[in-house]
Amino acid sequence: MSNGYPRWKRVLWMILGGLVLFSVGKSLIPELLLAGKDGVAIVRVEGPILDSYQTVEELKNFADDPLVKAIVVRIDSPGGGVAPSQEIYNAVKRVRKEKNKTVIASMGTVAASGGYYIAVGTDRILANPGTLTGSIGVIMQLANFHELLEKIGVKNLVVKSGKYKDIGSPFRPMNEEDRKVLELVMNDVHRQFIDAVADGRSLDVAEVEQLADGRVFTGQQAKSILLVDDIGDLHDAIKLAGELGGIEGEPRVLEVSKPFSFRDLLENTFLGSVRTFATTHFPTPLLYLWVA
């Protein structure tokens, strides 16, 4: 014994401390060795596209990083709001044009509608054989309760300054004039989607129009009609991004760690179908969304 402390306890603590240092070193040393090495960044677009801010910021930050030579946008989304889908698409194109960096799209389980819109802004698109993609179209879903309200004796009173100010209201029937106005909006947004696909995939507009009826394709089918470039998984996309970015050997992979969110957990686990998201979570009924 020394100073009243058993020797075996000191040895035990030294062994435990050594094990802790070994474990920490084992996890940190590879990172330290890779620090300062050129790499490929991964930006994930997952779930319904509700907002573009975080994704656009990640793209911008990686684009500004001189050590990031290429970016893989991993898409696992049925699409979502028209505007946020377009904002992410535009951010992808800025990375390519202003920063001259390669951007590769890697499709997961589903990359449809707004998810596909984002993909066509990249340099190359890789899909798994069974990925569901395409769904080039627009959807607007509006509930209508006027018959129910009439049955229970509830009247809706509206004071408006314009003829179409309450267009799409759930409290009155939609007339033919209303429908024509909304169809003009839909057709314009649909045309924007078609033009983006034609430009991004180097296809004639007429070719895209034949495919732009909202249908989905498997990754294998999409490749045969030139909507995607190659069949491959995330690993293949990272490898390709590294090669096109001029990185020799296995590229360093960078990714932003996202904080745990109870809201995301509840939405992804318990809220069910995409239709639920479409009708209750989007601030606009105008969507680039595949509704299964």
C-alpha cells in the first residue's frame, strides 16, 4: 500500500484510463489525419420539402469551403412545396456555375416531383434500380365543406375586394371560372418544371412533355428514358463525385450533423402517409409532390 491507497486500484485506474485514451484516439486520429484533405460533402434532402433554408445554407457553406471539391445531394423525398424545391434547385445550379464545383444527385427510396426537380439541377444523377422517381407534375388539393355546413345550418359570410379573393375557399362551391383561373396557375408552374427538366437533362421539351403527366418510374426505367444517368447507390455517387472533383483515392466525406428533433421523429414515424403531410403541413396547396 502507498498513502493508504491500494496498489491494485491504481493499476486498475491506469488500465481504465489507457482504454479510454485508446478509444478516444482511435476515433479522433483518423479524423485528424484526414483534416486538411480534399473531400466530398453530402447534403441530404429527406422527407417532404417544407422549407429550403437549411439545405441552401449547407450548399452555400460547402461551396465556399476550398477543401470541398464536390457535393453529393442525397435525395430521399416525395417532393413538396413548389417554391422551396425551386430554391434548392437554384442553389445547386449556383454551386456549379459560380463555384465551378461538381454536384451529383444520389437518389434513395424515392426522389419524385420536387425531389426530382432538385436532381435535374446537378451534373449527374444516380438512382438505385428500385428508386421511385419522376412524377413530373403539379398538384393542388383543396377541401370543400359547404355541403356539410349547409346540413348543420352554418353560413359563411365573406366580404371581399376582388372577384377571386376567396378562390379555392372550402366554404363555397368552386365554379368553372374559378377552376380556369387555378388551371392557368397550375399550367404555368407545370411548364416551369418541364423546362427545368428539359434544360437539366438536355432533352427536347416535346420529349419531356410526353413524360410529364405525373407518373413515377423506377430508377431502371428512368435510366432508359434518360431521366437519370446511371444506376448506383450513395457509395457510387461519392466515388464519382470524388473522381469528377479531381480527388485521388478514397475521398474524405463531410456532412453536417443535424440535431435530434422530436418533431421530425413524430412526423416521420407517426403521421403516416404523404397525403397527410400534403393536406395538413404545407402552407400552400400548390405542390411538386408525389401523393401515393
